[in-house]
Amino acid sequence: MLDKAAAVLDCYRPDGGAFRLTDITAKTGLSKTTAFRLCADLVRLGLLEREADTYRLGGKLFELGSLVPRRHDLRETALPFLQDLFEATHETVHLGVREGHDVVYVERIHGHQAVTLPSRIGGRLPLTCTGVGKALLAFSGTDLTDEVLAEPLRRLTPYSVTDPARLRTAIEQIQVSGLAYEEQEAALDVSCIASPVFDGPTAVAALSVAVPRARFHPARLAPAVRTAALGLSRALRSGRNV
């Protein structure tokens, strides 16, 4: 039953939303009776919320997720650096970690005039289509790079890189410069510059600035992004050695 309950919760990947019981049965393959009973139990436990004939993710999941030690500690340490980066650029700032072949966004800071982006806290996007993802991919070992490039590369916009050779070249450039660039590959008219964050030999996270393409000036943004990433890396290492 635990596997079946997890299957119900997995229905809400990657974008959340609200689903009717028929949607849940279609997504999970569970019978209507089993799905109804599981949803009722999950509502009782606070893991789902029911509104009329639809079910949404419950607030208890957010509370539990925010307590995951690795992400909680990373986010708490990173916040001052993300805030400094936002103050330096006044553009949307992201912090992401890798899960499998995706980047999961741990934090996002933006102003009143934020650009429209597919990223959101707790959401995931392909490593290959985002600046944060490319920075993580470039510093997560050759085995992961080979795995990702051996699969069909996902496309979010017409500008997403789907040629493995071209992406491998980009990864090699990131490894040299320590900076990852993404231009309209996750969202049209938006460009991004990112840098990896280290707490050891491989990247544990990456941070980025996303900017409308019309005012994307890498030479101005790169020093601020690199400084924030280096500062966060030092803070993580210092905390580990205390």
C-alpha cells in the first residue's frame, strides 16, 4: 500500500496541480476503489487536500520537504549569497541541485518585474536545457555526462541543444571557464549564466542569474555569479570543517 500511496503522490510530478479521482486512476493504473481509499487516507494525514471533486498536494508535504537536512542546510547557507547576487544584478536568481538527469530548484529570488520562467521552487527541469543544469552536469563526473549524452536530449524550446556533440563541447567549455550559459533553451527570450557550487570534488549545487535576452550582458553578470558561487562554496567547506 505504501508503494501505491507513493504512486498517487507521484502523479503530481512535475508541476503539481489539481486532479480528479479519474485522473489519478488513469495516471496510476489503480482501481477507482483503491485510489479513492488511498486519497482519503492521504487527505486525513495532510499529504493531500481535497477541494470539491479534486485533490491537491497537502501542506504537510511542504513542511516535511523543507526539513530535508541536505537541502535545508544548503538553502540556509546559500540565502545570503543569493540575496547579495540579487542586489548586485536585480535579476532572477536560482539555486538548484541535481536529482538524476534533472535539476531541482531549491530557491528562487526575484523582483516585482520577474521574467516568465518554467522554474519554480521544488520543480525540476532537464540538466541539458538550463544554465544551472549544465553547470551541475559539467562537474558531476564523466560517467553522468556519458549517460546523459547517450539518451535523446530533451527539447523545451526550439533553441534547446539536442546534438550530443555540441552539448559535449559546451560542457568542456564550462569545465574550463567555470561558467555555464543558456540562451533561450528553457524559455524564449530569456538567457542565463550559472556557476557550480562545491563542497568536495564534484558540484553539490549551482546558482544562476536569468535575464531577459534584450539586457543579457555576460561580461557584467559573470563576475557577480562567479563571486557568489565561490563564496557559497567556501561557506559550505567552512561549515563542514567546524
